[in-house]
Amino acid sequence: MKTICEQQSCTGCGFCVFSCPKTCISMKSGKMGHLFPVIDNKKCIDCGLCKKNCPSINPIYLSAPQNAFAAWSKDESDYRSSTSGGTSSVLSQYIINLGGVVYGCSVLPRARIEHIRIERKEELYKIKGSKYVQSSIIGVLSLIKQDVKDGRKVLFLGTPCQVSAVRNLFNETPENLFLVDLVCHGTPSQKSLKDYLKRHVPLQKIDDLRFRSEEGYVIKVISGKKIIYESPELRKHRCKDDYYNSFMEGFTIRDSCHNCRYASSNRCSDITIGDFWGLGKEVSCQDIPKHKFGISLVLPITNKGQNLFNEVSNSMYVFERPLSEAINGNDQLQHPKEISKKAKIYRFFQPLLGDKRAFDVVMIFIKLNSLTRKIIKI
């Protein structure tokens, strides 16, 4: 077998690597460092399991949300140390308290971003916070399958394409598996992140990363307990941090993100969570207390998801909102991010100049374009 799916459709979930009985598939770096499956045809027996299970070329499970909520954790410490209101943290604590396990994205030494298994509440800090980069789930797929088989309650937190991969572990979704997807805006590669970080600090010094803080969108690099690098805060310096801005503009996300099958109001999980953008734009939110550190959008999709959210609602401030407000306030609940002219310029120059210089070229283009429009007006 030469290919599993077209490269522009591949989400990089790695399910094909997991499902191959001959371990003849590996993930190799392609465009802008994104990982794609490569088949060793000397070992391949053409069993077809990789194609049979690939979420990119098979029908996917999608269902409409039942309702929409604005919510955040009542625990002040948990709320302040979380992003987007702390819903994922509240759900994780609940599952752990029931003797279950949680799988979420973590930053490992040398800026490796992978999903890990958590079964102790004291370790949940490892998967807290947003990570604006694609993580690897290959290493935990067998663990998830075994935990579900053992009858433990399992909570998986990830992007929609990762949720689809986990769902494909089973013929039917087990009752003890809870799938929570994030409203995803696309995934830069780990190579892109590491190339950015290496311009500021040696990778071997990196123990942890923070992609958001109380100050806003800012990358903090941590060695031990010390912050050794901090990027300019995005809202005040829109064009000073090329990693964040290239991500926000969609320059560095996968090709599949631009035609994402999951970027719609129909979802593939039990619960969808994210930032509640557009809150109050359709219906007054005067009944909602002031909140300083972000607020979660919670979309229960299945009855199982609604029941799970009901179980944790006493630990959260919860306000039901119009479903249309949630959808209209977030582009990724309506359509994938379109590839822009600026993104095409970036992708043309990136292989030639590298991430930073390609970003600088785009900034020059933007300034020249703006100047041209001013001259035409004059």
C-alpha cells in the first residue's frame, strides 16, 4: 500500500500507526513540520486496517448540540489557574474522584507535546491550560482501550479529529468512555513550535510551557520553577510574536484544518468546550456575575454528555444561553478557517526562509498593502 489518505485530508491523528499489525507505518515530518504516515512497503501485508480505521476517509459521527451553557469553576484557585473557565478541570476531577482516569494534553521536557494518562488528582495540573500546537496521542491509544476494557471510567480531552480516532478504537462507543472535544482553530506542528522556541532558549532547558495566562495570550517558557522566556502579550503587540500571530492567522496549521470536517455546529463528542466568544451579543447577560479570567462555552452533545455535565454543575457557575449565540460567536462552529492570501505567501516563503523570515515577509506585504490602499484613497 502506498498511501492511506490524501495528504491534504490527513489530520495526523496517528491511528493508522496504532492499528497496523506489522508496525510498518511511522509518522514523518512533511509540510511545515506536520507529521504524516509513511508506509514501509517491505513489511506491509496489505491488510487494509489502516484505511478501514482512518477517520479522514471514513464516515464520522456528528450530532447537533442539545443546548448551550456559559460556565466556570466555583473553585477560585482552579478557575484562576485554568483557561476558558476551567470546565475541563472540573470534569477531570469528577472522573478521578469516581476512580476513573483522564487523558489530556501535556507539555513534557524539551517541549514535547503529548497526551498522557492521569489517575491521581494531584497530577491534573499537568494537563491544565491551552496548548496551541498539535499533540501526539499514539502512545495512549492502547492504554485507553485497556482502561475501558477494565471497566474504568475514562475521560478523553482533545481536538475533534483526535476524539474521532479514539472513538474508532471501538465498534460502539462504550458507556464508560466520555469524549470531550475542544473548539479547535487548527494545529501548528511541534516542529514549528520548537523552531520558534530555539530562537529564544535551548530546548534542553524547557520543562514546561504556558500558552495563556491572566495577562492574556502569552507564551511563557519555564525551567524548573523559573520563567526563562516570555513573549510579548498578544493584545498589546499584535505583530511582535510571530508564533502566536502566524497561528492566529492560520499560516502554520495543517492543510486538513482548512477543510476540516469537524468545524461545524454538529460535533463528534459527548461534550464540546471552548471559550464563549460572543457572550451577550444576542441575549442580555446581566444575570451573569462579573468574571475576570475567562468563561467556558459548554455544548452537551449526547445524553451521556448532558448527564455528565449535570453531575458537575454544582461545582460551577452555570448559565444557559441560546445555542445560536454560541454558534454565531465562534467561526469554528460554522466553517473551517479559509486559507488566506497572507497564508499562501507565508507557505511559499517558509521552506525557503524559515518560519520567522517568512512571517516577516508577510508583515511587509501587509504594510505595503495598507500603504497602497491609503495611496489609492488619496
